[in-house]
Amino acid sequence: MTKRQIVIDAINHRQVPEVPYVISFTHRVKLQMAQYYNDPEFDKKLGNYLYFCDWLKEGLWKEVEPDIWEDYFGVRWNRKIDKDIGTVCNQVFSPENISEYKFPDLEDIFDADKLVQSIKNNNEQCFCLASLGFSLFERAWTMIGMENLLVAMVNNKRFVHTLFDRIVEFNLKILDKLCSFPIDGVIIGDDWGQQTGLIMGPHFWHEFIEPRIRQMYATVKSHKKYVFIHSCGKVDELFSSLIEAGLDVFNPFQPEVMDVFEIKRKYGKHLSFYGGISTQKLLPYGTVEETKSQVKKLLNEIGKDGGYIAAPAHSIPYGAKPENIAAMIEVLQNQ
């Protein structure tokens, strides 16, 4: 069986010969692990089962000041501390410029030749995913500010609906084009959660977000592709709605904010999970033996009858112990 077929079987809740997995790193940790293994190309030997294809044109992010990067929406990110993403430091959208602001032109950002070549480069026959990050709530708050968005959900609903509609209109064009290529699925990123629940609360999630994710998921499904989402935080109260909307795979499945074993028992017949290995507690604070034991437990219990792609609950952040990361990799590679 190819890695691609193993992932497809797992997503469709069939028992697989080994649990598929994927491991990714933040910038500092990748450098740290290259030093740990004394191998600058160690990451090419991980054996990941998911392959993320590239479709954005080069040069869309520009360094406009030292460590200040501007994306293709005009949003500026301060990367003086966080080199991976950064912190938003401007505002590009407001009720005052709602009619003047122009979203990027799809042809200016979408590189079809790059996507075709990227798909061809999937030499290990992995499950091929395209990523649409900062897809709705995140896109909105980066454009107008988190506090401004949350306040507007209460006292300027028309503005929020207009902003979200424009974002979704833009996203649907991207999704429709992405899914016309021979990929297997799309992972749609949009963090809704914090450590104790939804950032905007369930009422506003159902009012502003749910109708629009249904549109996006339906577009992906119309092309017979799989729908993945990434949403950090405690969002398990949404799982029933997400399943109804057509979701296939949920990531990152954080064990610090939800009982992953109970979630599997409750929703495992209808939803697959991707993640589950603790990056907040186990990898930074556990022992090598604890790491091996917990990863094996996840493989054996969450991976039973399919429905699981093992992975750290985030690209591994700085502070995780290299020996624990290596122990996790060893278990995943030697199932």
C-alpha cells in the first residue's frame, strides 16, 4: 500500500497496517534537531504520510522594514521575536474603507505551474494536501484587529457580515481552483479556540462562521476532495456542527484542552483526527520513556479502527526536549 492509500483508509475509518503520521517543526526547533542528529537534512528522512503542495507565487511577502513583513493583504507582521509568523502591527480594513479596500487578485497570487510541479515532486506517494491558512476569522482579525472584530460582532454586525462575505468570496475562488488540480484534500486553517473554549463564544461562531465554512466545505466536497481543518484550542463543542458541515479530519486535536480518548469514542465513527501528541506538556516536560509510552498509547487506542493521523498538536515549538522529539520519531517510524 502507498502512504496515500493508508491515509485514505484511515480517514475512512478502516484499520490500517500502521498509523499514518506527520511531523513538522518551528524554525528554531528544526535547526536544533538538525544539530541533535548531526544531519541538516534529517527532516527529509522522517517518512511523513502527508505531503503539503505549494501554490502561492514567490515574493508575496515583502520585508518592508527590518523584521517587519507585509503579506499580500497589506497586513504587516512584526517578526522580531516570533520568526515563524509574527505579530500583526497595522490595520488595513475598517468600516470607513469597506468599499475601497481591494482583495488580492487570484491571478496575482496563484501559481498553477508551481502547484503542478509541487504535485509531481510527491515522490513518496503521500496523501497530497493544499493549505488555505488564515481562512476566515483569522483573516478578519488580522485585517481589522482582534479586539475590533470581537466588539463589532456585538455592535456592528452588518460590517462583520460584509467583511466575512468578502473573505469567503475570495476563498471560494481559491478552493475551486485548487481542487481542479490532482490533490487529495485541502486543510483550511482558522483558529477559533483558546485554552478554555471559543474565542468568540458559540453564539457568534454559529452566527458568523458556521454558514460560511459550510460554503467552503461544500466547494471542496463538490470536487470529491477531503476537508481538513486546523483550529487550535478547545473547540470540541463544535464537532457535531463540523461533522454536519462535511468535515473529514480535525487538527490539531490538543490533549491539553480535550480528552482525546473520550473524543475518539464519541465522534470517531464520523470524524478523523490529526495531531494529539502533546506539545505543551509531554514534549517539553516529559521523559523519554513517558514520551514513548504516550505515543504508543495514542497509536494503539486512537488509531484503532482507523480515523487517526498521528502528529504533534502543533509544529513543534521551541522548548521541546530534543531527546523527547527523537523518542516520538522513533516510535512513529517503528510501528
